Amino acid sequence: MAKVVSVNISEKKGTIKKPIEMGYFRKNHGLEGDAHAGSWHRQVSLLAQESIDKMKQKGIWDLVAGKFAENITTEGIELYTLPVGTRLKIGEEVILEISQIGKKCHGGCEIRKITGDCIMPTEGIFAKVIKGGYVKAGDEIEVLQETIE
């Protein structure tokens, strides 16, 4: 079963996000109070705990949820293999639509400076909020459809 490990937020772009108990994901906006929220295609970022664990295997031990600036840390789902257009239902009501796989790290990336590497360019994904609601750690993640027709 795929699930949410952590919901993470930051007030400034390019910084490590801090875990919060629960977050409100607003339709066509993203996580309320997060620096990356807004009217664009990268409203929410997601990264799997399994991807973070790969970095730990490289000897970077102090990695925790949010350190790669992801809004939602997941477990039990290989996010980066899902095609753009895939919809994910999280918890009781939130629906996200994958809009981008990976990204280019900008030159002053705080995460790369701290960890020496960044997994977001290859394994992080981005999504738009299709249906809003609250998300918390432990919420189940369900793939609703593989692609948009």
C-alpha cells in the first residue's frame, strides 16, 4: 500500500521544508502557506522515501523528509515511473495530477550544497491540485488512472 510519510512546507523557495502535522492542498494552487504554491504546473512536489534511502546508501545519513524540498514524502509507490497526466488520490479527498517528472537543479540549490547531491532532478515529481483537501502522514495514495485521454 502506498502512503504519505510526511507533509512538508517552507516559506521560501530553494530551502529545506519542515514537516507539519497536516496540510491543506487548495485546488489550482498547492499547499497553503508553501513558497512553491501558485497558479503554475509545479504546485506540489513529491519524492519517495525509497529515493531518499538511495541517497542514504551513498553515505549521506542525516536525510529526513523535506530535506529535498518536497511537499509530500511518500512510501510504497515508484513515483518517477508514473507518466505525466497520472492522477493520484491522497487520503479521503485530494486529487493531484502529475505535471512533470524531475527538474533541473538551479545553481544555488541549498539541498545540493548540504547533501552534495540531489535526487529531485531524476526521481522527484510535480503535480497540480485537481481537487483540494487535507493531507496528513499515513494517508493512503491510490493511482486513479495512468494517463489523461
